[in-house]
Amino acid sequence: MQLARVLGQVVATIKDANLTGMKLLVLQPLSAAGEPAGRTLVALDSVGAGAGEHVFFVRGREAAFPFYPVEPPTDASIVGIVDHWDVE
């Protein structure tokens, strides 16, 4: 899993049928220090996250697991909203 900040939402009227009703969000991955780390990406939201929130997300095959039995064509999904994190 990786930390990220939600930058905004993607609206797509025409998309794969398995994405119908699913929210797409733009994420900026973050380092443990909270600094931007890597390129922005689009992820499916499984927890009701919104712009400005810190979240954690999964990539790869596991990204479709929260939506079972539907198998959306995704390689990134938000699976948690972060309240805070500590790094020592």
C-alpha cells in the first residue's frame, strides 16, 4: 500500500461498463514525510474519499478486490482514508 493525497475527481461519461457507478479520483503519491513522490495517477475509490484527503491505495491485481464480484479494469484503488500517520 502507498500513501497519497486526493487532488480531484475524474468525470468520464463514456467508459467500460464495469466502471459504471464507480468514482475515479486523481492521486498524488506521497513519501512517508508527506512530500510528493512520483507521478499522479487515477484510482478507483472504494471508501468514499474526496479532494484534499490523505488516503492509502493498492496497485496491481489487488486493486480490483474491493469491488468483488465486479471486476473493474483498474490497477489502482483507494482502500482507506488516513486520519494521521507518524514516522520516527
